[in-house]
Amino acid sequence: MDYLDLRSDTVTRPSAKMRQQIAAAEVGDDVFEDDPTVKRLESMVAALFGREASLYVPSGSMANLVCLHTVSKPGDEIICEEGCHVFNFEAAAAAAISGLLFHIVRGERGAFTADKVRPLIRPESLHSPRTRIIEIENTHNRAGGTIFPLDDIRELHRLAGEYNLKTHLDGARIWNAHIATGVPLAEYAQYFDTVAVCLSKGLGAPIGSMVIGDHDFIREARRTRKMFGGGMRQVGILAAAGIYAIENNLARLAEDHENARRLAEALAQIEGIAIDLEAVQTNIVIFDVVRAGYSVEDVLAGLKEKGVLAVPFGERRIRCVTHLDISRSDIDRAIKVFQGVFETLN
Ligand SMILES: Cc1ncc(COP(=O)(O)O)c(C=O)c1O
């Protein structure tokens, strides 16, 4: 069956034009820093984010880990939000590989204020772990693609400066925040020592993430990437897809946001669904199945039977994500399927 795949924005397939760019890419050995296409991507991304340098890595998880590992020592502490990706969805890599201790702050729609973080910062003491990093996720996946308010980011940056802490941005979907708010990528990036962004989510590249920061940090990050087995050779064929994605698929994220809003508003009309419309700020739609007696599994199975794929996101919760391969008419088709499934379940 030709499914409408709303499981994630990672499911997109490279278009014919992207594949042409991949085929035509000039390559070299990137571990020797000889790949011209990787270099082009790295300088392009550094410039976009207004920073000195960037580094190409295979995945968002590796981008986060390379950042966190490079600026910390085992036993240091990272303050991050309870629903964030590094804490929940990266197989505890920061703890298992880098020896970081997670210190959790409870957020609201994935965001939190400096006032909430201040009491969590450890005093300098022989007995305590050292607070080292404040991490934020923007947009926030588990909270439903929510945007971290810029004023709170500025306050957190100020707080980090006061205590000499590092700041890390998991900006896997910072592109979506940028398109939704109009805040320049460089404005977001200036408040963080280390930034991780993904090319393989909303932008539609088949693979790849970028680590961004200043020259000294990127030099060390390159070493960390090698240590993790992430040094790659003629990888310009993949970097070419990243360049294509940034040049062609960034502005169109606005369509994904409109489609998500259209879907969310239609779902809000369906009896048996509860949805926080204010949390639908970009391309993610999360809702609760509130009809007694119906499980998330029933709903997902019903959707699949009628050609729509989504993912479970908790005991009563389902997530849908809009992306490059989902058009407005696909969304209208998906809405009809949702209506049908919930009528059948009635
Ligand atoms: C917010 C966030 N950070 C990081 C990642 C990790 O990306 P990857 O799947 O490429 O490792 C994801 C993946 O969904 C994510 O949503």
C-alpha cells in the first residue's frame, strides 16, 4: 500500500534532483580533510549560523554526543529537560560513554527558565559532581515540536556565563523554529557554546548532522568524532545531499507547519481525541486517545489499515509529523482516515 507516512520527518526519500547532486559530487578523503564537498557544507553551515566552524557527522545522536563529550569530563553534570532527546532517546550515551550525570529540570512544553536552573547548579565542593553543561532542545520533539522562547534562552545564557557553564543546543529541528519565528539561525546559535543540527529531518537529506561552534571547539570535536568511529572518507556524496537540502528545502518548512496545524485543528474536532493546540507550533502533532476502551494500538492499527502511519508516544499518546513528502492533499486524506477510524471505533 502507498502509505501516508506521518511517523517522523526522518522518513523522506531523496528526490531525483537531490540524487543528481549526490551523483555529481566532487569527493576526497575527509579524514585527511580533503573532501571539497564536505568542506563546502561545513563552511556554508558555519556561515548560516554565524559561527567560526562546523563539522559533518553521521547522525543527530552523534552530533549531540560529540558536543557533550568534547566539553566535559566523566562525573560532570548536564542540566537538561525531562523530556529531552539526550536524556530519553539516545540509549544513555552521554552517561554510558561520556560519564555525564543527568540533572533533570521539569519544563513546560519542553522549555524552562533560568530561575528553574539556578537552584540545580552545584556549589563548588569536594563532594558534589561538577555542573558543566546546560542543554536545551529547540524545537522540542517530545513536547510536540514546541519552540523554546528566545528570552528564556538569553537568560539561560546569562546564567551559564555567571557560573562558567557550557551551553548546548540540540537543534535537530532548529530550522523549524527559525522558519516559524523568523529568528535568524545565527541569533539562536550565538547563545550556545556547542550546537547540533540535523540535515536528515525536516530538510530531507538521507543522512547527516552538523556540529557547530568556534575553531578550537571544532578542532577537538573532530578528534572526538574520530574516537567514536565517525571519521568518514569520500563522504562528499552525502554532504552534497546536505547542501541541496539547505538550499532547496529550508523555506518550504512553512508548508509543513501549515499542514500540521490543519491536521491538528481537524483532530481537535474528533470526539475521543484530546489535543493541546497551543503546543502545535511547527511540524509535530501529538494527541491523546481519550475514548474509554480504545487503546493507542487499536487506533494505530485502524490507521494503518486505511493507509496512514503514525507512532505511539506514550500510553495514551500518538505522534504525527509532517514533512517534505506530505502534501496538503495528503493531509486532507489523512484527516478523512482519522475521522473514519474514530467513527468505526465509536
Ligand atoms: C531533538 C532530537 N535530537 C536528536 C535526534 C537524534 O537524531 P538521529 O536520529 O539522527 O540520531 C533526534 C531524532 O529524532 C531528535 O528528535
